[in-house]
Amino acid sequence: MISIKIEGATCQGCVKSIKNAIGQVAGVNSVAFDLETKIAKVEGSVSLDTLNDAVEGAGFDVVESNSD
Ligand SMILES: [Cu+2]
């Protein structure tokens, strides 16, 4: 599982944008984003860099990301 802390999300529209952006990345199996914690949880085989680029490409900032 990959966790990505994202800055700039304020409403359900942002949640949708983030989930779409991450969901389009090849290798992603599932994505959930919690507006309270601002953390996206991603399942799949995909690099952190690729996910970070997708999030930033959608207009949000990645604060930190890690996988376990
Ligand atoms: Cu929004």
C-alpha cells in the first residue's frame, strides 16, 4: 500500500479529481482519498514518482509519500 499526503484538496470535487488522476495511472488497482486526513491510499504496482506526477499534474501538491 502506498500513502500520499496531498495538499490543496478542499471539497468533494477535489476528491474526485485526485481519485481520477491517480486511478488513470497504469498499475493502480484502487485508490481512496480521505479529505479529513488529506491522505490518499493506493494499491497497485506503480512507482511513487509516477503517482506524485499524476497528483501534481491534476493541480495538487504532494507533501510526502511512502509505500510499505
Ligand atoms: Cu475542491
